[in-house]
Amino acid sequence: MSENKMKYGISLYSFANSFHTRRLDLEGCLKKAKELGAEGITIVAAQHCDEYPFPSDAWLYRLRDLMGKYDLEPVCWEGYLDVGMRSDRDLNEDEIAEYTRNDIVYAHKAGFKMMKTQHSISPKIFESMRPFCEKLNVKLCIEMHWPHTPLVPVWRDHYFKIMEKSDGWLGVNPDMSIFQKFPHGLHIRQAYEAGCDKDKIEAVLQLMREGKPESEIHKLDLSSEELKYAEEFYHKNYGNPDPSLLEPMLKYTHMIHGKFYYLDDDKTDPCIPYEEIMPIIKKSGYDGYIIAEYEGHHFSITEDDDVQLTRYHNLVKRLYEEA
Amino acid sequence: MDFTAFNAYMVCDDKIKRYQAGDIQLGYEFKCKYPTYRGAYICNIEELKVWVDGKEIEKDKMRFGCNNKWFLMSEIPEAYKEYWFTGSKATIRILDENGISSGEHTVKMFMKHKIPYTGYFGNYLVVDSECEKTLSVEE
């Protein structure tokens, strides 16, 4: 069995609330990531770059220099493929290819060896990018994010096959949201704040714990608001694949998104089954990064991202070491 | 629900500012932020409504200001290369030759906006954001 080869990083995305409110600027996010123990970072360009989607060389070189200043490995330039950026139509093939090449160039200039794109790139354009990746020495990976899973046909029938033939240049970035199995604390709290009855919501959660199908919620005499939350809980958390499906993907994995929404403590995550995930990663010998991605800011602006990231790293490091 | 926590930031706490030319009242302005963690292409705003003291403002009386440019509501769908950066303040200008009275006013804003990368299985996530604040007029 491989010993502790995996590396721990932080996505600056985790500091979304602090950045949005200007409590932290770009340098502040990097400094904070270092203080929290990250070896490397990723940056979501559409979030942190005020010149997006056309950053200047000056902006990119400043980012590179700041990562050097705080001794942080530039792990990944996280591009977004905003195929729906226009109101009249989706981007066409030429436009998707152009934005992808641009992001690869930006990654190179800022010192990253990896660029992350998204599922909508299409198999044809994804495969066509390999020569450009080699030329710029930047690997390209597609994020697999819920509601996609390894079982979605475009992955099973196309993307994995393209990765297999790419000598490592083209890969996947699995986001652990694909394995979420139970609503997180902030989502449940939202339901209560919206006026849902605690006993009714608890009854829905109990159905989920018992693995009962969504149709059972209609026997609970829920209000329209309670039904809305019950359906959201099931939609995001029920029927997602078993974490064992991660293992065959790890040979193509460039980095792992350590997604989490809210941790009460550093003992367990009721939403995403890291007790099952971390042993799979360790057993495989995976030696890339797990990038902490705190996403509770979609549900609450009152949580402390420092505290959440500390709990997350404590949790996954312990589970990895104990595996 | 996802993508809703930043709704509380959409109407900024900045004071309402009078829009005038010398002593001539032309209207008033307030500040707003795009209500999610990233920036937005302005054309991803699919609907924008504003109420001041409970009265809905007509579209032809509203202007949207961002990146030192001004847009008619009818121009917003065309602005696909105009990027409203994360957490930066845009301006809603209301044209009203009567200006606005001193003191406090309630400002409510509704925005329907598309999350442009979410086209999983052909469907984009479209979010309804709403925020109301009581703002005072800058004197």
C-alpha cells in the first residue's frame, strides 16, 4: 500500500464569501490558504480575476508572483466553460475551442501545469486539445460534478476512452459531490428557516437514512414548502453512485475536488461519505492533490470559511492516515 | 436552495444618490452586486425589476450602469462580453424628474439570472434572486 503520497490543497473558491465582501482580496486569499496548511491552490478564474475572461499578462504574472511569495504550488487554473454566456444561443465549436485555448495560455503564463474545463467541451474538442496542451505543457482535465457521474453516457462512452489514449495529457477532475448521499446541515437549516416543521423534515430525513424511495414523502402530509425541500433533498442526495466507482477513474485523475458544504466538527461529514472515499484514494496510490472546496457559501453567509476548511483538512487527513 | 445565500448582498447598503445636472433633478441611483460567488456576463440577467417604496419602476425609466458604461434594459440581452465582476458594485439609475425625497426609502430588487456553465443534460440553472433594504438618501 502506498504511504501518504496524496497532497492537500485549497481552492480559493472556498473563500467566496470573504472575497465577495472584500474581507479578503486575492493576496489575502492566498495568504489565508497558506496559513491553513495548503501545499497548493487552485483558482476559479471567473471568480477572482477582475479582467475575466481576458486577463492581461500583468494580472497573470502578479498571480504567479503571489503564489511564489507564499510558497504555494500552482495546482490548477480552473476555467469555466460558459457555454451559456450568450442570451441568444450557446457557444459554437469555434468559440468553445477558442476559450479553451485561451485558458490554457493563461494557465501557462501564471505558472499552472493544469487547466480544468467542464463537461460541455464535447469529446471532439477535448480530444483535439492534446497537441496544444503538450506545446504549452499544461494538462487538461474535465470536472465531473454532480449531477454527472461516471455512469453518464458521454463519460462512459467517450471521455474515459479519450483519456486512456492521451498519455496523461487529458484527464478527469472528479468532484466528490457525485457521491453525496444525505443533505448537509446548511440545507436542512434553510428548510427550518423557511418555516418547515422540524418533525416533518426529520421524517423526510429518516426516510433517506432508511433508503426509502422519494415516493414515500407523499405519505407525510407535507406543506408545499416542506415538499419543496423534501424534493430538493432527494434530488441532490438520493441515488447517487457508490464511491467504489471512484477507483477506476483515479488512473485518469489530475486532481480531486474535496467538495463539502458544512461540517459540524472534524469527525465526519454526513453529506459526502469520506469514510469510504479516503481509503479508496489511499489504496490506489493516487499521488495528486485533493483540493478542499468549501461550498457552504451557496447556502449561508454566516459560516466561517477558516473553521470549515480546518475541520475538513483534519477530517480527510485523519481518514487517509487511518486507512 | 443552491445559489441563494448571496441574495442578501444584491442591494448594497450605500446611500441613494440623487442624479441631477446642477439643480435640475433627473432621478436617483442605488448600488447593487451580482448575487453569487462569481462574476456574470451582463446578458445572463434575464429579468430585472425594481420597486421603490412599494411601487414598481417602469423598464423605460431604468438604466443599468457597470464598467463605466450605461445600458438600457433592452440592451442587456446583447451584453455578452460585458463582465460584472464578483462583488463589484453596479448602479441602478431611476429616471424621475421629481427626484427623490430626503430620508429613508425601501428599495426592492428582483433578478432572474442564468448560471452559464450549468447546462447539464441541456438545462441551465436559472436563479430568482430578491433583496429588499431600507436606504437613506445622500444629502
